[in-house]
Amino acid sequence: MKGRCLPAFAKGVPFALLLLWLSVIPGRVGAQAPPNLGWLGISISDVGEELADRLGQTFGPAAGTGVVVVDVLKGGPAEHAPLKRGDVIVRVDAQPIWDVRQLQRTIRSQPINQRVVVTVLRESSRLTLPVTIGAMPVEARAQLAGERFGFLVRAEDERDPRRVQTATPSRLVVAFVDTDSPAARAGLRPQDVILQANDQPIQSLEDFDRAMRGKDRSASLLVERRDTQARLALTLELPVR
């Protein structure tokens, strides 16, 4: 996506990687997030030129590709391996890893509880770490559902000073909108409260995940902004060939 305006906590981190495994699979418009997606619990980025040069000097010229572990989610499958920040993932079982998209496809396609061997470059060592694939949690699935239209959501904290007191016990709030996305073009804004998605009432991340399943190219949202409500139509554009 172009024209990204990231929130402060996300500076320097690609939009698709903000909340652990969020980006859609390339070549599939509106790729879905079924309930049984494989998951490692890491945030990642591609290897940049500077790091590629250092890897080449340490491990040889063929070592300039892979995926960098930016963060490891506490309690996730990767932490138990253990993978660490700064590790460069270069192989999963016999599959070489070239970039973020390929690693995502590889992990998501694995059966839950499948044991795989992840090869990483760490400092001057090449390590093989057994990892048991976990199931993507509902929080990540809900984010994936919104991300394909260019926005992220969060459950509103009761302690949030901006929270408006209502009879609804919990609400879902738009946390971020990519400036060049279907969500932005439809008029969605940060801090909008999502009341409905595809005509289904929304009070939780689980509700949102369920309501967005199967909506591969378009979705409708009923949102509340201050004291007004608006219905927004989000549509993904087909890639130009």
C-alpha cells in the first residue's frame, strides 16, 4: 500500500506486520483467514541491503536473503523454540525462505500442531530450531480481516479516556486506517466505532472475525462517529493486468 501514515507505535514497521501476521497472500484479492491458519507468533520484515551485506560476509554470498524476526510474542510457538529478535529465518524444513510473503504462505499452510524445523542465522551461528505450529488466535484473525481493506481494529478498553459511556458492554474501535486503501476511500476513520459488519452486530473481535469471513472483495460497515451513524461500503479493486 502507498501513502502509509503509521501510528507512533508502528514507526519503522511495515503496515502488514504491525500486529503479527497481518498481510494478505499476494495474488489473491481479499485472501481469507480461515479459523485454522498456522501461526508462529512473530512479527517479521524482509532482509534489507545492509543486513544482507553483513550476512554475506559472515555466511557467504548465498546468505543475503531470508526474513528477520522483529519481535516474538510472549507465550507463542516461536518463543518456546526459542526464536529471538534479530534471528534471520532462512529455511522451514526443506523449504528455503526468501521473503516475508513466502514465509507467511509456508506457515499458514501447515497443519496445527505440526512440528517443523526452522533454520535461522543468529550472530555467527546457523541454528536449527524445532517449532510446533500454533493456531492463529482470534485477535490476529480479526486484524487480518480488516487489514485486507486497509484498516486495523481494537477492542475498546473500559479505561480508555475517550470511551463514551453506553449500554453496550464492549465495542470495537478502528485503530488505524491506511491512507491509500478501500477503507479510507469509503470514509472510515480512526476512532470510528464499528456497530455492524455485513449486517451482523459487532461487540467483540470474535464477532468481527466471524462477520468478515467470506467477504473477499467487498464489505459493509455501520459505524458510529461522535453522535452520528454512517453505513460504509468497502470494495477491493481488482489488480490491473
